Amino acid sequence: MMNGDMCIKPEKGINAMKYVEDMNAISRRNAVKLFGLWGLAALIAEGKASVCEPQADRQRKKILVAYYSYSGNTAKIADYIAEMSEAAVFEIVPLVPYANDYDAVVSQARNEIGKGYKPRLKMEVKGIEEYDVVFVGSPCWWATMAPPVSTFLSESRFSGKMIVPFMTHEGSGLGRYVDDVRRLCPDARVLDGRAFRGRSVGAAKDEVESWLSELSFNG
Ligand SMILES: Cc1cc2nc3c(=O)[nH]c(=O)nc-3n(C[C@H](O)[C@H](O)[C@H](O)COP(=O)(O)O)c2cc1C
């Protein structure tokens, strides 16, 4: 979904699932570990958008979907959102990619998140000032956003924009994600967001559609 430093506006009816399938190969390898480890973390309720979320005036909004995805789940939700809301897409890519070794990434992520480390990104988003609404997607890492997403939120200007957080997870729901987005982007209007089960993203299209229609962002 990446194209140099450009944002891509996907054509309707075309999706970029090849990339997602490649990334899901990593996801499948780690699925057993994920379900065992993070199922225990399900004490935190799965995140649901508030029914009181404000309705947006779709006619006048320009939408960007920005996301980071380690193993393809968040990318899939980003694809659905972009296709249904006719949004542009920006993939957040760390300059130094995370290793394929799941255990190594879990421990690296704990370390980075604990220190508030913000890794450098491969490219910055261009022309963000053009967008009124930015959907920001992350996998749940240690109950918050993955570090590349915190770099993205810290380095871009969101003043006056609406941010719609979304997350994929295996038990923690949104965790601290939305609070952390609000902390990093105090001048933006940050909606309550939505969490999706990583293992079920393949069947989440309807859920995404009804969420976008609650928000009035469905094309
Ligand atoms: C480093 C790391 C930390 C994770 N921490 C959590 C967590 O705290 N809670 C949770 O529910 N899932 C956790 N997971 C599982 C991922 O959030 C979940 O598999 C997600 O759907 C992956 O999205 P992606 O395929 O876009 O990377 C973690 C996964 C990784 C790799």
C-alpha cells in the first residue's frame, strides 16, 4: 500500500490484500502464542465506540487512514475503512523494521514502550493539512499503540483535526490507546475509537461498515 512518500487513494473495488496475505503469514506462525498470551489479558473490556460519538458531515470531510501493522491484521482493517470511506491511505513504516522473531519483538516492544521510545519512520506523511479526519490504526502492543504510531502522532500536526483511533488486539481491547492518543495530540478532537479482534479481522468487514455508518463516514 506504500508508494514512496505519497498517500494512495485506493480505487473502489480494488484491494491490496496481497500485501496483507504476506504479512498474515507471520501472523499465522505466531497465532498460537498470541491467543495463549493475550487471551489472559481479556480482563479489559473490548473497546466499543460510544453511541454518543458525534456524527460527522461526510460531505465536507477529507479522510486519511494512517496505520502501522506488524503482522497484517491492522492493515486489513485499514483497507476496509479506506475502501468504504473513500479515504487516502498512509502506511506508517519504521526505518528499522521489527524482526520476524515474535518473542524478540514482544520484549523489544516492552522496553521501547516503557521508555517512551519513538523510532524514526521511513517516511513522513505529506500534505496532512489537507485532511479533516485521520483514522489512526495500531496493533495493541502492551495495552497501547506500537511505538511507530506514537512517532507518527508526535511528528504530525493534528491541530483542529478529528482523529479516529482503531486497534487490533487479542484481549486487551483499546487498552490505554485512546488516552495516549489524546495525550500526544492535545489539540485534536479524538473520538472514542474501536477495537477489533486480530484473529477475526477477515470477518470484520460488516463490523467496520456499521461502525463507519454510525460515524457517517461510509462513502
Ligand atoms: C509486541 C506485541 C505486543 C502485544 N501486546 C498485546 C497486548 O498487550 N494485548 C493484546 O490484546 N494483544 C497484544 N498483542 C497482539 C496484537 O495486538 C494482535 O495480534 C494484533 O492484531 C496484531 O496486529 P498486526 O497484525 O496489525 O500487527 C501483541 C503483539 C505483539 C507483537
